[in-house]
Amino acid sequence: MAPKEEPATVETKEEEKKEEKKEDKAEAKKEEGEAKAEDVEMKEEPKEPEPPKEQEVDAPADKRAKVKKVSLNFDDSTMNVMPTAGGRLLRTLSEGGMSYLLASVRCDTGIKSGRYLFEARIVENLVDGKHDGSATQPRGLVRLGFSTAGSSLFLGDGPLNCCFDSEGFFVHEKSRKKAGKKFVADNTVGVLLNLDSSSPNANTISLFINGERASQPTPLPQELVGQPLFPTITYKNVSLEVNLGPSLRAELPFKCRMLSTAAAADVETVKQAAAEKQTVVFPVGLPEQGYFDFVDGFAEKAGSTELSDRQILEWAGKSGLWKGKTQSGPAASTDKPEAKFGIPALDDWSVRRVLKAIAPALQRSYIVPELKANLLATEREKALKHFPAQDFKRKAVVVMGEPNADFKARVQKLLLSEKTAKAEAEKKKKAQEAERKRLLELKKKKAEEAKKLKEAAQKKKDGVEVEEAPPAEEKEDVKMEAEEPEAAPELTEEEKKLWYRKTTTADISENALSKAYSSFSLPSKAEGFDEVTFLWQSEADCAALLRKWILEKKLTQRAEDLQPGAGFKESWTKWQKTLQEFKTRQSQYKDPSKRKALQAKKVEAAKKAVAEEKEKLVKAGDEEAANALEAKAVKEAEPKEVDVEELDVFGVTDVMDIGNGAPLFENFQYEDWTMLSTRYEIHLLLHSFKKDLNDPDRPGFTEQHFGYYFNKYFRKSWNLSQFGMEKLTDLLDLMKDTVVVESTGFLKPEQAEDTAVDNFVKLTEDHRRERERRVDAGDETAQLKFTRTVAAGAKGNGKGGGKSAPAPTGPSSYSGGSYGAQKRSYQPTVSSSYSASKQPRTSYGSGGYGGGYGGSYGRR
């Protein structure tokens, strides 16, 4: 019999049992936690599902008639596709900017039904696969897929195509989804199109690499379902081998026919152009008169390849290159757009040079929409040389005047499309704004409810009795009621009458147009064209229209390439010297000591004039007659009494001495010298312009361009605000004896080209006297006020609504003559008749009328 345990021992055992149970529980919890952690890890890293079994089955025997021939259609390809090896090997042009452009070609046979495959293999990579800074695609790229006939050649451009790219993505329009593996050099890539309605994979496209499935059957976009789909290949900086059949390079897990073995009933074939003389069309039209809309319509209808700068930029955009902000400013034009990709090889227009070289070698028809060049005979002659008559039918199509019905219908369609797009964009913007406001209100309401609940909970916690509000009825989040459908946009009656569309960018830049428009002409067969077609109006009507258009432009356009001729430079230099002599003579006469010296000099000159005759008389022994002759000459040289007030200004024979020793310009002040200089400069400018331009249709220019030509000839700025007048015609009204504005708007000189400088002094003095009489009679409007020249380096104080022109920093000059400034200061006499001009005069130095306009000219 076992001995009884002591009570203490029993209690110890029970405690040990309790501890063991606690440890067991803790261990169980630990194991349970580890198990849960393993579950989490398994959830975070699930096992890859086994690939589904191949659903495609072997192609059944097909005894139907087979398609005769399947090939790539190089008439339906970009110009940089270079086929070799009978069309099985595709290369691309890569000089300069061409390496950045996609190449693309479409097959001549489209699949309507059944299941067929084509293959491609990258033979070589011409560059690395890195992305370029201005592109959204790698430098080397391949896209294999299908597109509809007549759609964009570039896979990934627009809704009517879909493809797999070498990066492993399925691409449709702007959507790009990861669909399979990448394919690289020497991989044989197969693209399977299943249009078999009896197949579980009907209307799908699949990718295979080296005979293994690389993507699951991908449903065709809805836009492509039910349409014939043509194999299309887009690539860049690679060489590709293309296999259309009959045998596979890489066997698939199932038997499948290639495109070249397709049943004729399952495909649609596009007839390729026969090897014959192609046509190159040079459209000729006028700027802003529907030229490029016509080109777009013609190219679509004729299927011609466009050769133009705007087409190069569009091609670059479709190749994934990002272009800077849209064109604006005077240099912007559709005819010659600017390339601003930030890539030197593209911005230098090397693409244009390559295309110009390769175009004649390709067997295709072209349209060359060079708006300015096609209007110039010399440029047309150069362009024709690139397209030999033995290979091309060279045709000019003239589109001027009122368009035909087809073009008018196209314009109205484009206008309506623009209007509809604008309305839809506005509607979408309006809906987005309404939805934003609705969500904002909803968020605000929920925030208020949450705040109330929080406040109620706090009050309960603080022991404050809170009356519970009845639960708010839950309402579904109802969106704003749809507005009544708006009426579809329609063209107004005015819009229906439009012949041409207005665009935001000019067809030709103002600068380019101004240099060339006067030489615009119509094409003729004599230039080398095989055919000249006047599409909208007759040849006679087009000629009259062009003539009228040029004449109208001559009223509005500047002659940018006009340069001052030698005759102008000689006359201007002579005038500068003469003006200096006038001012010097006035200064001398007003100085008593110098006036006395002048008189003595005049007497000496008179004696010298009769010295020879006097000597003859002396030798003949008639000394008395000799002395009498000299005395007569001296007396005639002495100052005479002249009634200056009644003096016939235009009867003066010598403006340097009216008879009493005073010059005709004795009382000229700053205003008068300014009037004299302005008169002569405008006179010289108008005659020189006519002679240098030598255009009978444009004997002058308009008020609009006066400042431009003044600056071009005199090399100093013309600022009308300096004259205190709003219009140039206000100034010209003060000198109608020198220049007038004709009904045509042209400025016309009133004095003959060979008018002596003295005559302009007389005109100025006559005008001064007339103003003085009016002022004496109380007519203050006759008084002139001029703002002084600001010396170089000083601050100007321009008035009259414009900024002051900067003071000249020194004399400008042409070769052969100086535009130098006057250097001698002019001090007015006390006897000035201009009460408003008695302040001290500044000098006629640099900045005065000798070298540039210095003050404002106004009438008070």
C-alpha cells in the first residue's frame, strides 16, 4: 500500500499542472499565430496559376480555291520602307532625322473570315533600344498587327488598327496594356488572327514567339469586328524578315494556315498599281483661299503621297515625337512650319533633304503642296527638274476664285465638324464642372453629419443628456438630372455662304509673302508641264484674279528686300553737307563780327571777279575805266535796301543772300529747320523708293509703311508721337506743297525729282511767314511747338501716345556718304517771332536733324 502524500506535495503538483497548461496554451497560441502568418504570406505571394490549355485546334482540311498571290503593298507604305530580297526583308532609311521616324507597310490582302497567321523576325538592330528624350517610344521598335484598308498606316494611330509591340504590349489607339512577353532579335514572332465564327476564340488576336504562345487570345476592338483586316508592320531602326507563307518558320502547338495559303473566299485583295508612268501634281492657289483644304481632299481621293514640310511634322508626331508649343507670331505658317523638337537631326530639316532625294526613285504618285514656291516660275522650274518627264506625268492644278460644288460641300462639312467638336467640348466641360460641384456638396454634407455625431458622442461622455435625432433616411446618391438634349449644331446662313475656312495659322508668313508676292504667276506648259488644269475658274479669270490680288497686296505689303540705291546715298550725303552750310551761314550772319567778315569777303570776291577785265583796261591805258569797273563791282556787292516784309520769296535767286547780305533762312528757328529737313527727306524718300523698287504698279507706298521705309533709308527711327500728332496725314497737311496722299492711299511727291534744294528753303520760309501772319492775327493754332532732341544718354520724355525714340549714339553712314550729325550749336536771335519758342535752344548736334529726329512736332 502506497504511503499517503503530504498536503504540501499535493498542492505543489497541482501548481505544476497549472503551469504546464499555461505553457501549452501559450505554445498553441504561438503555433496558431505562425499558422496565420503563413496564411498571410501565402495570400501575399499566391502561387502562379498553371497556364490554360491551348484552346486553338488544328486547322481542318480546306479544299476551297486558294488566294493567287499575297504580298506586301509597297504602294501603301511610308517612303522610308526599303524592301529587299523580293520584299521579304524590310529595311529603313536612317540618315539624319529619318532614324527617328517610323516606317510602316500594309499587306495587299485582308482577312474577312477564317484563322490565319503571318510571321516576322528582327534580323538586326540598327540602334540601342533606349528611349530618346523627346520621344514616347524606344529608338528601336516593332509593331505587328492588323488595320483596315485606307486607315492610318501607323499601328497605334487611330481606332482602325490594333497590334502587339516588341515591348510586350497590346496597343489600340491610345490604350497600351501589357499582354505578353517582349520579343527581340532573332525571335520568330507570329501574329494569329482568328475570325472563325465557330471557334471559341472568334474575333481575337494572339501573339506567338518561337512557336510558343506569348499572349492569351485578345479580343479585337469593336471598331475592327466585321471588317477585312490587313496585316500591317510598323518598325523603326531595325531590319525585319517577313513571312506570309506558305510554311511556318516556327511550328505552333496546333496546325495553322498562313496568309498566303488562305482560301480566296476568306480574304479581300487590294489591287496594286501597275508599273507605269506616275503623276506628280503641283497645286497652285492663293494664300487664305482654301489651298490646304483642297490639297487634303485631293490627296485622299487620288491616293497620292504628299511631299511637304507639314507632312513631315505630322509623320514625326505619329512616330511618338513631342513637338513644342504650337506656332504663333509673324514667322508661323502652314506652308513652312517650324520644327521645334529639340532634336538637331530633325530640327535641321535633314528629313526634307532625304525625301527629296528618294522621291523620284519610288514608283508612286505625288502631290507637292508648296504654296509659295508653286506660285513662282523660278521655283516651279527647279521642282520639275526633280521629276524627270520619262518617269512622271507632270501636272499643275490651279485652284483660284469661286470653288466648285464639291469643294464647297467639303468646306461646309469641315466647318460643321469644327462646330460640333467645339460644342461637345463645351458640353463636357460643363458636365464636369456640375459633377465637381455635386461631389463638393456631398462631401460638405457628410463632413457636417460627422461633426454632429462627434459632438453628440462628446456630450454623452461628459454626462450631458442628448436627445437622439431620428435616423436620417438613407438616400441613394442621385446624380444631377440629365439636361434636356441640346439641338445638334448647325451652320448659320453666313457660314453656309463661306467659300473658304479661316485657320488660326497663316498659310504663308507675312515676311515670306512680302518678299515674293509681286513675282507670283500662273503655270504654263511652256515651263515643262505635261498638263495645266484650271479646276475652279477659267485661265483668263484666274489671271485677272491674280493680277487684282497682287495689286491689292501692294497696298498692304512691305517690300522687305528693298535696299537704298546709289542715287539716294549720293543725294542724302549732299543734302547733309548743304544743310550744314545753311546753318553755318545763319550763325555767321547773326554774329556782327562774322557778318562784317562775310561782307568783306563778298567785296573781295566781287573785285576778284572783275580783276582780269580790269587788268586788260589798265594795259590798254584806260585806268579810269578800270577803276570805275572795280568801283561798280564793289558797290553791287554792298548790302542793298530790301523790304523783307514784302519780299517775293520765290523770286529770290540766292537763298544765301537775299540782297542785303541776309540769308533767306535768317529767321529760321528749330521748328523751321525741322520743317525744312522733313520736307526734303520725304521728297527724297518718295523719289528714291520709286526708282529703287522700279515697279510701275507701285510708284509709292501707303501711310501704313511710311515709318518702315523711313527707317530703311535714313537709318533712324520715325516716331510720330515726337510730332505730337496722331496721324501722319496731320503732319503731311502742313506740307502739301511737297507731298500729298492720293485716292489709292499712296504718298505722292509734289516736287519734281531734280528740284533744287533752294526751292525747299523757299517753301519753308513761305510757310513760316504764313504762320507768323496768322499768329499776329490772333490765330494761336498756327503756332508750332516742338519737343527738343534728347541728348545721347539722357532720358527721353516722349509725348503724343508713343515712346520717345532713343537718341542716336553717333552718325550712321553708307559707303560713299555720311549720315553724320551737325556739330555746331545754334543760338537763336532775340528777334524771333515765335513767342512760344524763346527758351534756350539745344544744339543741332548728334540727335538733331543732322543725324536723327530729336523732338516732337506739334500744333497747338
